[in-house]
Amino acid sequence: MTVYSKGQIWGALRKAWKAYKIAKVQNDTSRMKEYATRIRTLQTQLGVPQANFPNLGI
């Protein structure tokens, strides 16, 4: 298992949010769920509160 620095995780989180927003504009529910799950995983790794995605049931 690869260990990432906090800076790398924050960068990945920023990119995941951007990708989520793009998928939302494109109304691509499957990609929105994929990125929402990734966002929550990264937030857990950082120890920050997890975002809720009630429109996706997450």
C-alpha cells in the first residue's frame, strides 16, 4: 500500500471535487457517485468531516 503525504491527499481531494462538479453539470450520476465516494474516502484519510451527498444517497 502506498503512503501519500497530506499535501498529495489535499491535491487529490481538490481534483475529485472539480471532477464531481463537472459530472454534476453533465448530469452523469454514475460519475458523481464515483467521485462522491472518492471525496469521502480522502476526507476520512485527512481526518476532516465528510461531505454529504443526499441527492446520491451517500
